Amino acid sequence: MLNLLYSPSLLRAVVWFDASTGLLLGALHLLLTASLAEWLGLPHGLLVVSGVLLLGYAALATRIARARTMPRGGLWALIAANFGWALASLVLLLGNAVAPTLLGQAYLVVHVVSVALIAELQWMGVRRLPAWAAA
């Protein structure tokens, strides 16, 4: 089981999962902006900007996941972006810049936990890759 956590196959699967969730959430943020702003108590502009960022991130993650040899630098960029996203979500949750609804608070908590977990899995995977497995 422990070897599975460090396998290149798991790393690729995590990157694919990350890309697909980024695509889904980015599309939702852009297609349902008004409804999400009301339900979550998050600003319209924040949802639009985050939607665009998520779609760009998903495109990068897809490119990395599709590569025959996943680029190590690209993987580190995904990891940094994920930790940054988790931190930004935590700042929104704990700060006073926005006033999320209870549903919005839950949404932000899910982002903090899930994105940090994805970043951690990616970090564990990329650290264990042999030098030849990722350029």
C-alpha cells in the first residue's frame, strides 16, 4: 500500500483528478456566477476571476498529465499553486475581506482541506520519482 502512494501511476492519476476538478469548478464558477455569489456569499468578481484561474490551471494540469514524461518543474508549479489556493481559501475563511454564508464557509473549508491534500499527494509523488521518470 505504501509503495502505491509513491508510484508514478498514482501521481499521474492525482494530476488527472486535479485537472478534472479544476475544469469542473472553473466552469461552475463562470456559468453559475450569480447563483454561487448568492448561495456562498462570495463576491461576483472573485468567482469570475477564480473561474478563469481554475480553467487555466486545469489546462496546465491536463498538459502535464498527458505528457509521456511529466515535467518535474510543471509538477512543482502545480504543487505550489495548490498550496497557494489552499492558503488563499483559508485567508478568505478566517479573514474579514468577505462574509461567506454558512454554505460558503463549508465550501471554503472543503477547498482548504481537499486542495491541501491534493498538493500533499503530488508533493509525495514528485519527491519519490526517480530522476529519469520526470524531466
